[in-house]
Amino acid sequence: ETSPPDGFGSFHYQYYLDGVLIAVGVIDILPECVSSVYFYYNPDYSFLSLGTYAMLREVALVRELSKSC
């Protein structure tokens, strides 16, 4: 069985716009699943639908991990 490039555990996905941190997603990458734990963002950027964007990025991550793990 192979593991992800960065291993298993908790990770913080940081989202920047023009050098400003605008959101953070906390996920757990485990041998059998990926779990979205927390997501928080600067409300000044709520018009960007950051929760939806982060969810789509996490789906893309799971798809990539499923190819290699």
C-alpha cells in the first residue's frame, strides 16, 4: 500500500489572494478517507464563495490521491 506524498495526518490548506491569507481549510488524510474538519475565512471575501471553492479543491485532491494511493 502506498501513502500520500506528504503522508497521513492533519493538514492546513491555506488560500491566499494577492498575498493576503483569506481562508484556511483543515483536513485529515487517513488511509481509508479524507475528512474535512474545519473551514474558516475572512468574511470580507464571502462574495467569493470560498466554502464552495474549498470543497471543490478537496474533491480534486481526493481524485488525485485515489490515483496514487
